[in-house]
Amino acid sequence: HYPATDIPQASRFLFQQKWVRMIVDCHAISVPVIQDDLLMHPLCLVGSTLRAPHGCHAQYMANMGSVASLVVAVMSMRLVRKVRGGRHSTRLWGLVVCHHMSARSIPYPLRYAC
């Protein structure tokens, strides 16, 4: 059990956008993404599953002896308005975190099922 403050706000935002996150190997060397100067808008990697882990998170995993992880966000849904046609709002309720002691990739169909 971890308090909400243990998960940085930026990470909570990313989990609200992309509910499944996988780190295949926290020791792997990350590859920089270079944006073409001709692009009118900055490149957005919010929807990317395979982003490099933040340095402190990779160190945290290494300290636990973990190399790979799969994290699934648990979202709670609530009705914003109770009038007809009300919309639902979701918020991050928790995380299911799975660790492995060696590099491990979960196939897309299994991640999609989450």
C-alpha cells in the first residue's frame, strides 16, 4: 500500500491517459526521440507504452532487484451530473504493479485486454 503522494502528479496524469505501462528492461539504454524541425507542434508521447523510465524509478526498480514491470491503472468512474445525459468522469483509484527479475515483454493482445 502506497499513499497517493508516493506517485508523482505527472505519473498520475499519464496513468489517467494510458492505463497500462510496461518497462521491459530498466537497465536498457534509452533512445532519444528527435523531433523534426518542420513539425508545427511538439511531439506528444502520452499515448506511448514504451517510454523510458524516469531515472529515479529505474534506480528504485534496480534496488528491489526488479528488471521489468507491468503497471495497470485501476480507474474509478463517477457520474458528474445526475441529470439526463450526464457524463462520467474517471479518476485514478490505484495501481496494480507486477515486477519480474529479468527482462520481460508482455505481448500487445494481453496488454490490450487490461
